[in-house]
Amino acid sequence: MKKDLVKLNHSIMRLLKNTKKISYFNPLFLLFLLRTIRYQKKNALLRKNWELKGVHVPPFMIASITSKCNLHCKGCYASVHHKKCSKELNTENWNNILAEAKELGISFILLAGGEPFIREDILLLASKYKEIIFPVFTNGTLINEENIKPLVRKRNIIPIISIEGNNIETDERRGVGILHKAEQVMSLFKKYNHFYGLSFTVTKHNFDTITNEDFINDYIKKGCKLFFYVVFVPIEKGTEDLEITQHQRETLDVKIQTLRNKYKALFIAFPGDEKEFGGCLSSGRGFVHISPEGHLEPCPFAPYSDTNLKEMTLKEALNSKFLKSIRESDEHLSETEHGCALFNKKEWVESILDNSKN
């Protein structure tokens, strides 16, 4: 585990230094990055010290801050796992969690949903924790010139706009006119010289489009410097046709490496980049997931938990017997045919959860 932590820490610094290389023409963001690199060195040291005290702190956390969304995307894992509810964590709950994450040395907290911009209170709260970088995965439709101004000034909020490819592919999965709205938001970020990214859910149908060099270059010209490739997992029954083929799975890493070599932008693949660390990084090996209700879970695709952050601190929850059992089971954490180590192991995960409660 310690060896994995060292490797992850090196990976974070490499990511930040690569970001610095592509940010020379954005002086304000470059200044933010230099300050951030200092923060992340401090965070790595904090995590190391907590490890010595018996508390394993991952450098990344995914926080689904709401289950509510204004879109109904086909095959959305959040709509299947986290139905709309009235028991979501409130602003005070999240403030306590973020404050503790800062003390524990967590470097990145990915804000997701639902649609995160429904919870602007949390986004404004997050922007105050300058020691942490917050990529925000959003459909972009609720962003306007007024609500981005406070975030632009902070710069540790990194909007990641989700699209599916071209107009036909995006409108098919997300709704008519969604790509047009997303591109209007991109123009706002370019206007304010604010660093932003794009996220693609990689499916069989959009694979050729989103790995096409001309397609990527067009968005780089629109100011995008960060691209996430998240392989589709068929959580919802009836969406198996969206899953990528074995040939596409085998060539995805090659195509992304080609883009990395050719363009001055960052390209991150999930779960592909996990291979560098020996497989799945869930359950605290590299990251954990907080559900809208406050459950600390292995990852967004494995909604199981024996802890809730309304009832205990984040530090206590990270020492969950359930999470520890999963992350120490190396033989189960290699990728599967569906690209997700835990997706096809539901019975195994449930058996560990039952044992952790005994």
C-alpha cells in the first residue's frame, strides 16, 4: 500500500507539472498552479503522516453532492444508484467533510451528481478550500455568466463539461440542443481565460468521433486543455448496446497516447490509467466515493457502504473494515471485460459488506 501511495504522489506531481507546461499563456492560472504544487507537496506529507498513525488517506475523492439532475441521460449510473431523496447532506455537513479533507491532506475532490450546479452552495463552499482542487463534472446547462464569476476568481474549481461527441451523439444521449448549450458555456470559459475540460463517456457508438484528432483539435482551439475518457459501464438494464467492443477497448489506450504525444493538453482515461497502479484504485487505494446521502463507498459504480458521514467523521469512515477488506484483495482488483473491477463482482462485494457488519 505504501508503494502505491508513493506512486500516486509522483503521478499527481507529474500531472501538475504537465499542466504547467500547457499553461504558459495563462499567467493567472500559472500562478495558481505554482501555489497548488506547494499545497500538494504539503498534502502528500500529511497523508504520509496519517498513514504512520494507521489512517489510510487516498489522494482523490469523488463526491456526488446531489442526486438531482435536470437531464435524463441514457445509462446514467447516478440515476440508477442514487434516486432523488430528501436526505442529502446539507451545507454544514459538506463544510465539515471538506474541512476534514483538508486536514487529512486529500488533494483532489471530484464533484459530481446528479448535476453539481444544482448545489451552488457547495461549489462556493469548495472554492474557499484553496488547498484542494475540485474538478466539477457538469452537463453545463445551468452555467451562466453570473454564477461562474465567483468560481473564476478562485481557480481551484475546474469545470469538466460532459458531452458525447458531435451533435447527433450528444443529443441522442443527453437531449436535443445540449451540445449547443455546452459550447456556449465553453465560450464563456474561454472569454474569462478559465481552465476547463471535457468529459466523454466512451461508448461503442461515439468511439471513433471522440478519439478523432480533428475533433479533439477543434475543442483545443475553443480553449479546452483537459479531456477525460470514462469507459461506459452498463449499470442500467437495456444499455448493453452502448458498451465498447473488445477491439475498441484494446485500441483506446493507444489512441489516447497518440493524442498525448501530439497535442498540448491533458488526457486522462478511466479505468485505463489505473493499470499503471496495478488495477482498480477504488475503496481508498486511490479514491473513495461519497454518495449524496453521505455513505462512503468504494466507487460510484459500487454503491455499498458500512459507514455514513452524518454519523461519524471522514477519518473514522476511511478506516472502514469494508473498504480495507476490498483494497487489500489484490486478486479481485484487476480490470474485467466490462472495464470495471467491481462491476461483475457484486456477490463478492456484498459478502464482504455482510462480513464487515458482523
